[in-house]
Amino acid sequence: MKQTILTALMLSLLVNWSKAQTPTTPAGGYTLAQCVEYARVNNPNIKIARVNEQISESQTQQVIGRNLPQVSVSGSVLDNVKIPVQLLPGELAGQPSGTFIPIQFGTQYNTTLTGRVDQKLFDPSFGLALKAAKIQTQVQAQATLQLS
């Protein structure tokens, strides 16, 4: 009984293993055009060149963005749960000398909001940096075309 079960298990594993070894290519094989297209799509040098091209385009956008208006906003909210108490001399309110009057100064809530806008009016290095970034983008595009 054990030998029959073991034989059936070995046969099922052998059948599955043989199916895993069958090629997945089409019946007629691949054409030369399909092989060339596969190589173009999966070539790591072309993928790297495309990524470098995207990086240089992003760097060009960063150079342009540095000359745009820069806006910053900040704010805060302060909640004084216990308003601070100050002790004033009692003589100010007509009390006997040596006594103190507790008085609260301040508010419970305090908010601040600050905004700032900066704009570069003239930056002589901007034009040069923009030209360099655009040239770098063109060089990367040409490198990608040469590889593909």
C-alpha cells in the first residue's frame, strides 16, 4: 500500500516537472524583428539612458523653479490654560502696605500668522544655468537615441 502511494506521488511529481520544462516559445519560433524589439526593450543601457534623460529634464525644471516666486507661510496657536498671575503692591489699590493683589495679565488664546513672498528680480547666473541644463537635456536625449 505504501509503495503504491509512493509510486503515484513520484509519477505526479515527474509529470509536473516535465511540464515545467516545456518551452513557452511560439510554434514557429521568434522572428528577427521580434528578437530585435525584445533586445531594445530589455537592454539595461537603454533603460539607464532613459532614466538619465528624465533626471536631466527634472534638473532643468528645478533651475526654472528657482526663479519663480518663493512663498512661505507659518503660523502658531498658543492656548494658555492657566493665565499667569502677577502680584502688585496693595498700595496701588488702597490696601494696607505689605499686602499684594493678584492680577491676571494676558489672554487665554494667542495666534500668529506670518506670510512671506520672495521674487528674484535679477540673477545673472540664471541664464547661464538654464542654458547648461537645456544642453545637458539635449546631450542625454542624443545618448538615448544613439543607444536605441
